[in-house]
Amino acid sequence: LIPCPFVYMGLGDHMDLSLCEPGHLYRDWIATYKDEQFRQSTWQMIAIADELNSGIACPDRQKNIAGQFWQSVEFEYRFFEEIVNLKPVEERNNTLSLRIQ
């Protein structure tokens, strides 16, 4: 679950809410991902996951869990990139253009 809000938080950083007129279909959605409480909640989820992961004695297992997180983040990016570029991922040489700064 954590990769989704992590990516949404990054997207919120790059969306300009002032470009959405009041009543726009996605205005509330964009506002949520720009909201400081949403950011704090996301970072809190990440901190909890990090704490739980650090309690795992096996370093290989910790690395595997972290790898799964970043793979899920990539899948989420690809989902949004396909929407932005309006063509399937396989037609774009598997490159990602959306980045969290």
C-alpha cells in the first residue's frame, strides 16, 4: 500500500492546483495529494514500515522487501506515465519520465 501514496505525494509536488478551476473533476484529488496532512501520513507510514523492516534479522530479507517497495513504485510511475503519454509502456522503450524530486 505504501508505494501508492508515496507516488501520489510526488505527483502532488508537481501539480499546479491553481490551474484547476473550482468544481473541476480532479481538483479535490489534486488538493489531497498536495495537502500537508497527506504528506505527514505518508511519511509516517514509511517510518513504520522502515521500523518493521529493521526488526527483520536477515539482511537479505530486508533487501528483498526494499526491492519490492521500489518495484511497486516503478509500476505506479508506469501507470501514470502511460496516462500522460497516452501510449503503452512497451512502445516507449521502458523509460520513465515522471520523477519525484
